[in-house]
Amino acid sequence: EVQLVESGGGLVKPGGSLRLSCAASGFSFSTYSMNWVRQAPGKGLEWVSSISSGSDYIYYTDSVRGRFTISRDNAKNSLFLQMNSLRAEDTAVYYCARDGSPGPPLDYWGQGTLVTVSS
Amino acid sequence: IQLTQSPSSLSASVGDRVTITCRASQGTNSYLAWYQQKPGKAPKLLIYAASNLQSGVPSRFSGSGSGTDFTLTISSLQPEDFATYYCQQVNSYPYTFGQGTKLEIK
């Protein structure tokens, strides 16, 4: 069974940092691209970042580029999102999602972890 | 690529046929997916590549379209279908989502 479990969320002050993790199991993690998607309270979905299977290709949405860093450890079946210089508008539930493109994209999602940026 | 869904909200009854539209600001080569999200839950993939039904998804869900105009159709609404639906393009980065369509019980 495919499982994605996020952790690392919490309350952080503006300007602070947080590192999210996503533990993957039940599939060959090293062969899939992975994504982070976030959802602010009461709002829609926003794609944040993607990383290819071998970390060769990395993409970010404009609002986080230069502040967030996506990475992965294929030996430990883990995905990470290092978030620096956090702002109030980064407050959201952060989901990790497997990317099966060009087949089914974002076909498995974790349960999400809440990041709250507030003083 | 910007995606615009319509309507933003919709009231319907069990058994109704419902259609949600997603319009892209430029072509997506049919790399267009649809997701369902219920409150407090992660999104669930329903349709990919515009018209391919994801494994395990009921056949009352279908997708169509090409170029810049796409639709999600639910042929006969069931109680468990009341949720928010999102389209997403995965043709080029940054991947983008539509703003969502909230489907409510009439």
C-alpha cells in the first residue's frame, strides 16, 4: 500500500524557518518525481514545488523561489521542504504528493501537515 | 498557464447530471487532471490526461476536452460526491490548479 506521511509542521514566527518531511512507503520511491502542494485555510490548492526522481530537475512556484528548498533522500525514501524567511501568507496545510507523470499525476497524497506563521 | 473553473459553486440534487468546466489560458496538450477534495481530507485524483479515469474511481465520473477547454461530468450525483473539485494542468511548470468548484446539495 502506498503511504505518504508528512511531519514537521507547527507554529513559527515570521522570518523563521521550518523543515517539512514526507516519509514514503509501499512503492519504489526513487523512480518517482515528488511534489509539495499547499492549501491556505479556507482557500484552494496551490502547487509549491517538484523534484525529479534523481533530483536533477527542481521547480518552484514564484512566491517561494529563493526561500524554500525541496530535496529528497532516495536511500531513506524521504522528501523534504526546507522553508526559510517564512511569511504569514505561507500559513497552510502542506501536502506531499507522488507524481506519476506522464501517467496519472499526483496520484497519491499524504494527510498534510499544518504550518502556521504568526507572531 | 492560468486555469479558470466555472462555476465557482453549484447546487444540485442526488441523481442530477453535473458538468464543471476548466479553461486554460494556453494549450495544455491535454495534460489536465481533475481532483475531488472533501473537508479536512487530501485531494483525490479522479481523471488524468483529460479523459482517463483513475483506477478505482466510479464510472459516473468522466472527463473530456482538448486544447484549452475541458469538462468534468458526473452522470448521476451520489451523496458522497458533494465536495470541491479542482482541475490542474501538468503540461508545464509551474503546475497550476483552478480555483475550485464547490458542489453542494440542493
